[in-house]
Amino acid sequence: DAGVTQSPTHLIKTRGQQVTLRCSPKSGHDTVSWYQQALGQGPQFIFQYYEEEERQRGNFPDRFSGHQFPNYSSELNVNALLLGDSALYLCASRSSGGTLLTDTQYFGPGTRLTVL
Amino acid sequence: GQQVMQIPQYQHVQEGEDFTTYCNSSTTLSNIQWYKQRPGGHPVFLIQLVKSGEVKKQKRLTFQFGEAKKNSSLHITATQTTDVGTYFCAVYNFNKFYFGSGTKLNVKP
């Protein structure tokens, strides 16, 4: 049973460029969330996707957008990259059918984005 | 949005000593989760607490949820070098997870 997978593992971009990160959820999970984790900080919620729609959004600008596909996989797109976008981007999945008691989310290994 | 404050930011202990990290909120929480992130790794779910005054144990780890559901703690008895990492609390509210800033634990052998 594969867990959450993310690609690529590392990425280097320059300011102003655009980037797309990919995530495949754990088998049986249909809800995907994206987080940004700057060095030395806790993960910050970017947004959550369910049924191919953005359901919740954190305090991130419109440069951050996403997509969810029918197979529940997801993409995170960041436009007009800034130096401050350098971070570990984590994808987490869970099952929408769970109760609060089973709302465990499983994190992928992350994509380390460096913006030069 | 929901905020949880976590202390201390760093903790250095000698192997065999105990360790505790605390998570505090100004509002009543419906639940709290704890995660561990090893250096260079990703957060791994440890446990979820939902009941007032709840105490759960996992081997050397003891998790508590305050009576008022505004604070929580994670206590590790007799730390080992394998306990090294950053411990985060997180709360789930309105379909969002809010993470604390974490406590980084270093264990000296």
C-alpha cells in the first residue's frame, strides 16, 4: 500500500519563474492538502482539495493555485516565484469519509523548492 | 485563524533524561494532534486527543489534553537518540490544520 508520494524531490528555480509540484495521495484517500514549511517553522496550510475543487484556503496569495484530478492526485502551481517561496512543500492526504476521530492526515516526503 | 503556541522552541537533553513540550491555545480546542518530524523528513502522525483530560500513552510517550481543552503536552520518559526531531502539535478546525511552531529536541548520547 503506497503512501503519499510527491515529485520532484528537489527543485531549483529563479525569481519570476513558475513551478508545478505533484502529489499522489495514499490509497483510499480522496482529500489532499498542501502545506508550505519554511526552515525552522511549522507547516502552513495553503489549501485543500476535495472532489476536484478547492475547499479551504489559507493565507496565501493568488500566485498559489492548485488542481485535483479525477484520480485524486493533485498539483500545486506557484507563479511569479519570489525568494521567500523557498521552502519544503508538503502534500497530505486523508479520507473525507472518516469521522473526526479518524481525520488523520498522512504527509508525503515533500518537495524542496529553492528560488534563486 | 486558529493559533497554537508551542514551548519551548528548543530542548537539549542528555540521553536518559525526560522531555516535555507544551501546546497552548487561547480558545477551546475540539481536538489536538501531535506529529514528529525527523531531521530532513516529513511530519509523521503520532496521536490525536479529543476528550477533556484525556491521557494516552505510547511506550515512553505520554500525551495529555487539558481539562479545559486549551492546552496539551507531550512527555517523553528516558529519552533516546532515536527521539531526536521536531515535535509539532496541530489542531483541526474548519477543515484546516493549524500547526504550532514546534519544539526541536536534541538528545546527547
